Amino acid sequence: MHTSTAVRPGLHEPVLAGVVTALVGFTSSFAVVLAGLRVTGATPEQAASGLLALTAVVGVGIVLLSLRYRLPITLSWSTPGAALLAGASIPAGGWPAAVGAFLVTGVLIALTGAVPWLGRLVARIPQHLAQAMLAGVLLPLCLAPFQSLGSIPLLVLPVIAVWLAASALVPKWAVPLALAAALAVIGFQFALHGTVIDPSSLAPTLTVTLPTLDPAAVVGIALPLYVVTMASQNLPGVAVLASFGYRAPWRPALAVTGLGTAVVAPFGGHAVNLAALSAALSAGEGAGEDRDRRWIAALTAGVSYLVLAGVSGALVVVVGAAPAGLVEAVAGLALIGTMATAVTASFSDARGRMSGAVTFLLAASGLSVLGIGGAFWALVGGLLVRAVLERKAPRA
């Protein structure tokens, strides 16, 4: 009895931190996930299925890892990967080919943990090129809020104002509050036009798609998705945990995220990975002074994700009925911080600025050759410029 009373007083901190981790992780980027899935050929029902499957597997994965290792390990879907999809196009093989690419991505992530040389190969990709590719992919999405000012100014301005105010006062809640403002605007539109939503459509449902392996989709979607997920999510996720004094179980974490990605791929899920930015919410001091009990924050986050999976269907229906451009504006606001970080990393090394610039521009161009999207050609172009122009540059 004495032990339980000694443990309880500090439980509220990790539990609250876990709930915040899930809420921020989900609300700040689910619109990006929906946009990416729709661009690659998913119907509204298939995109909703993908969001549900991703949310559920993220929750299950967090629960398993936090219970097994008693560490504040949190997972998320690949937001940069979803942004990459949103800047791509429907592959020649349609949605089944995109699903096949998601499956290949999961296999590659799992293999990275099992085959050491594959991990070393990924680590050899210059970080500034991976970040330049990400920045170029994000640019068109980050322009959406400001482009919407020309088409639906009265709807977008309140959302941008809330985002700006929240960024100054409560930065980690900036995107969730912007989403809340967007939902309020959508609700006002519903009331103004008398829109009625069928309650039966709010329940989350899963839709299965048989994957097909299309070479162009594997090269144009799976490989860039794998690279951006590893470089922008998994590797930084390990670094964030290390900054708080925790050593992530690398191989088991990649096994869980890789297999999780493969499992949800037929349901429309694109990629699962170690959380990077939101990981600090569960591993940092906000989860309590006792470092040995911060794993409770991760466990709570996992359970919270499972709860959020139950309401994902309702969010998809409401978002789907939103005025054109409004949800895209929220997604763009959510990615501005990520793009700023990626741009800074792309040009931080004076010796690699030309290759970074070429990679960035190719990724932002929307180029498609042989059915393969610009993200792949951006990496190829950046590596080529680096080999030709920068290989003899003097090192600092």
C-alpha cells in the first residue's frame, strides 16, 4: 500500500504528456496524410481507411515498445512521407501500385534493422540532399495557405490568424488550434448552407486494396518514401531520445515500424516510423522529473492513439465536406516549420550548396519522367552535381 501511494502523486505528469503527444501528433498532420493518399489515387473511403489503419498501428506499436523496453519510445506516421506523396501524382498502375510501393517501403524499413549494410548505405546519403529533397517536396504544399488567400480569403484568414497567434504564445499547439479554427469555419459553413451529415458515415471503416508491384511506383514512390522516412524521421527520432539520455532499441524499433507499415499498406497506410518532433513531448521534462517513469507517457500516447483511431472517420467526413482549399491551407501551415528546418539544412554547408539547390529545385518542379516522380530525380540530380562539381571542393 505504501508503494502505490508513493507512485501515484507523479502519475499525472507522464499521463498528461502522453495525451498531449498523441493529440499534437495526430491533429497537426492528419490532413497532410489525407492529402497525400488522395493525390496518389485513393478514393475518400480508401484515404479514410489509410488514416484509420495508420493511427491504430501507431498506437499498438507504441504500447508494445514502451511496455517491452520501459522507455518513452513513441511512433508516428511519416509526415514528410505524406507530404512527398502529396507532391507526387497517381502512378501508372493506379492506387494498387501506390499500395504496392507502401508495402515495399515497409519491407525496406524492416530490412534496415536486420541488414547492417543497408543502414550504412542510407547513412551515406548526404543529409543536405535528403533535406533538400524534402524541402522541395514541401514547397508547393506550404504555398497553399497563401494561394488560398486569393480564392477563399474570408475562410482562410481566421485560420492563419489563429496559427500566427498560437505560434507566438503556445507554439506546440499552433497547428492543432489552427485545425480547430478550420473546423469552426467548416461548422459555420455547414450551418450557413444547411449541410446535414449522415451519422452512419462517421464510423471508421477499413478498405482493403490488393497491392501490385509496379517498377515505376517502386522507384518513384517507395525509394523516396523510404529515404525521407529514414532520414527525416527514424534517424532524428533516435537522436531525440539520445538527447534525453535514452538509447533507442534500433533493430526492434525498425522491425515494429517496418512490419507495421507492411501490415497497414493494403489498408492504405503509407509509412510508420519513430516519432521525431513529438518524441520530445514524452521523453522530456514535461513527462515528469523521474526519467524512469517517462515510459508511462509513451504508453498513454499509444492508448490515446487507439482512441483517436475511433474518431478518425468522423474527422475525414467533416474535412471531406470542407470548402476547397481550406484543408490544404491547414496542411501547409503544419509543414512550414518542417520546411524551414529542411531548407536551413539544405544550404548549411557552403561546399554542398549547388547540389542542394539542384535537388531542391528538381523536387519542387513536379518533374515526372518514365512515370517516376520528381523526388527520385531530385536525389539523382543532386548526387550527380555533387559528384561532378563538389567532389574536389576543399574541406574546411
